[in-house]
Amino acid sequence: MHEKTIGRPEREPFEALVDVLATADRYDFLLWIVPAAFAVALVVATVASVSVSQALIVAAAIGVLVIVDACYLNPPIDQGST
């Protein structure tokens, strides 16, 4: 048995994903870089002959650079203010 929502047309999951990605801006993608850097660092530490602490230091440096870029070098600007 399937329930239908009242007043909402049914959408496919792929269309919903496309809509979400279309509305994402630069800062949303920058926020995804930080956990992705740590995930990549853990995979590299597991596969390659790199220690976990070295890989995590590199991931932390990437995270700091991303946050500095997003907050200080290219901060969000309110379009409504003058």
C-alpha cells in the first residue's frame, strides 16, 4: 500500500537530487570539502604507506584553508544590504 501526499505531485528521487544540487551554492560545496578531505586521508592512510597522523594533519590543513577562504578571503555578502 502506498500513501500519496495531498497537494504534492510525486517526484522521482533523481529529480529531487538535481533540484537540491542546483540550489547549492559555493559555500555548501566548501562545507563538503572538509569531511571529504578527512575521508580521503583515512583511505590514503589505509592503502598507502602513510601514517594516520600524517594524513590527518594534511586533511586538517585542507580544512583550515577551506574555512579561511570561506570566512575571511571570500565571505558571503548579503545582497540586500547597501
